Amino acid sequence: MSLKPRNKPEQVILHQGDLPDGLDFGSAVAVDTETQGLNLHRDRLCVAQLSAGDGICHLVQFAADTYDAPNLKALLIDPAVTKIFHFARFDVVILKRYLGVTINPVFCTKIASKLVRTYTDKHGLKNVTKELVGIDLSKEQQSSDWAAAELSSDQLSYAAADVLNLHLIRNRLADMLEREGRMDLARACFDFLETRGELDALGWADSDIFAHT
């Protein structure tokens, strides 16, 4: 499959509660989540969006207390499929809390960006996407009611856009990591995400346990 920058998805497919049987995302899948807020103890998982990098986005919408999702869970724990996130630190924790899965392997484009784009302090998805693939993401729907029973077309487009170019971004950041000799360091950071997320969930989100004081 030839990856190319995409301003908008070719197709957005909404699923209720789980992915359908038989979907094949290949060796890597871009994943993001939408929640009611960013408090791990208060705000529930509402949507998970996934893409194979082919311009098609699959959105799984969750009703409250309905998180069986066997097909999605199987994909997230499949060791043969790399899960690409931007700010995986949050997503892996919220997915583990609601789906009960430990996600592996992971590639986090935010961590990768911070390791190699040291010439800037702008590592949000909007900034990274603009520089590396030339696409200007709209974040207008970021703060909206993702727990609504019916999502608007603007919400669906927003959610899809967040995973649309992650494969291409991952590839370009991976090239930079290899160039700078930091790929092994990045992989070690990705492997630590499960522990970092557990610390967040247990109350150490704002504490540097490695600090002297």
C-alpha cells in the first residue's frame, strides 16, 4: 500500500460496540480514542477510531457499560500488529481500563517527535502533522460531547482525521530516529508506556519518581 498525505478520509465507517468480523488492518493500525474528558478516573471511553493508513477510518462507538468488543480487543493485543498512537500514554490506559487489554507493540508518534524534533517544543498532533505531511488538522471538535447517542458528521470527520496520517507520520519519524541513532531509545520508551500508564492510574501522574527531591 502506498501511503500519501490525506486532507480528509475516503470513508468513515461507524460501528456500534465492536469491529466487525474479518477486518484486516495489516501489520500496523493507527488508533486514537475520544473520551468525555481527560480524567482517567472520571471520564469514560466513548469512541475508538482505527485506520490501516488507506484513507478508511473505522469508528467504534461505545454505549455506557458496553465494552465487550472481542474483535477490537483481539486486534489491540495482537503481537503481529503495531498500534500507532499519538500520546499513547493516555490511550493505552483508557483502553486498558475499559477493555481490559494490555496493548503491545506500540509506536507513539508524540514520544518519537520529542526524541528527534528537538528543534521545537511543539509536539501536538496538529503541529507534527503540519510539518511532516503538510496537512493542517482542524481541532474544532476536540471539546464536544463524545458520549452523545448520535455523533455529528463533524465529530466523525474530526475523529477520522486524527488517525488518517499516523502511518505516514510514524514512517517519517522512524527515519529520523534511525538517522539520529535513537530508535532503540524510542522502543524502550514505548515498552515503558504500560508502567507509565499504571503510575498515572494510581496517582503518580504529576510526580517524577526518578527525581532526586
